[in-house]
Amino acid sequence: MKSVAPLILFSIIITAGAFAAEPRVPETLLTSARKALPQDITTDEMTRVLRSGLWNSNRTAVAVSFPMPGPRASAIFVFLQQTNGTYLAVDASGVEGGNLGVLGSRGRKDYDRFETTPVEWLHRDDGRFQIVMRTRAWRAGKHYTVSENLLISRGGSVLWR
């Protein structure tokens, strides 16, 4: 019985360490996400996706993508940190339709499955944010990929390229 106690204690320490290692989502970011994202995204899912979001190098912006069920578009958002510590939610979901258009598609219904994810922040010195968004689509056992650079103004306007 004595040999079980150290094992249980070790398991608790490892579990606590794993939770501590997970990045914490700032409350102001979570508040902004709750207001901006579709209501059918649960708080747990929201927190999970925000934790794994793609942050820019100085952690003033994070890009996330929430796959939506069925033929619905992905919910793609960029959250820009404001000077007061809050986050401005920028809906960048339109990039998915644009990327599918580059593939020559008439829309999401042409594909069995698709997903759009932020893959890389590009450095800028002009106060704007630029991120590469990749869309993968599957149809009849074939896989297609296209990427688009998304340019976002400090005020949250989405500009393509």
C-alpha cells in the first residue's frame, strides 16, 4: 500500500504541471471571443482553440480558425490587442471562400471537406498585420491546397494581399 502513495502523488504532480504548462487565455481575449464568435461554439472549445491560436512574434495579435459542422464556412478570426489591453475581433472568414475560388470552385458544396488555418505571420513595419491563411479541400479522394496572404489594418479592416 505504501508504494501506491508515491505513484499517486507523482501522477498528481505531472497532471498539475501539464495544466500549468498550457498557455493561459487572457480574460480580455476570451471576452472579445465570446462576443464575436458564433453562439454555437462552446466556451470549452473557444478556450481550446484560443490556447492553440497562432500568435504574432510580439503577442499583440492571434489568429484562430473554428471548423464549423456541415457545409458551413469556418469561423476565422484575428484578435488584435488594443492599447487598453482589450482585443478587437476581426472576422476574416471570407478568406476561405476566396481561397476556394482560387481553386476554381463555385463554393463549399463542391468539396467533401475543407479547412482553413492560419499558418504564418509575416513581419511588417507599417502598423498593419499580415498573415498567411491556408485552405485545404478534399473532393473525390483528391486533396487541394491554396494559401492567401491576408492584410489587416490596425483598425480591423481586412485587406486581401
